[in-house]
Amino acid sequence: MDDAMNCPKCNSEHAYQDGSLWVCPECAHEWSAEAGAAAEASPEAGVRDAHGNALSDGDSVIVLKDLKVKGSSSVVKGGTKVRNIRLTEGADGHNIACKIDGIGAMNLKSEFVKKA
């Protein structure tokens, strides 16, 4: 499998080709090779939340599940509303910079939030 492709929905590297479609075994997302290549070629597609809504600087988002804060015993509870986010280019997949009341400044992954 020389031309392996990551899932455009969950970024899983375990996607496989089934006929003319690519299939992700982790989230059950299916897409055509042309659509996957077009998504990779256009970085202007922007950052999207867990439901596929486009996010932009200054938006408010809601955390979908409890998230442990690395290096701390704190937890960001699911349902927490985060206001005034900033989109960043995080090498580790964290593409949202924000401040959360009671916790402080931190980075989040867009796959764990939904647009408010």
C-alpha cells in the first residue's frame, strides 16, 4: 500500500481502498480518491469542527467530551463553552488556541469541539 491516504474526517492512517472508494475503519467514513486528493491539495479548506462546520478566528465553540489537561489534574468538562478562539497551525494536531475559565490558556483539537 504505497499510496496510503489518511481519513479526511478523523485523520486516521488506517484507511484502505475498496474498489473506487477509500474507507476508514475507525469512523466508517467513505470517500472517493479524487475527493481525498482535492481536500489534500486545497489547504484553504480551513479548520472544521467535529460536525464539519467551518471555524474562524473569534468564534465560540463547545467542548464535546471531557478532556484531560496534560501535565495537570484538571479536566475540561464536556459542554464547556469557549469564546473567542484563535486558529493556529499546530504540528501536534492542536489547531485551536483559547482561554478557558478556571483553567487558563490552552490548545484544543478541532475534532473535539462543535461550533456554538
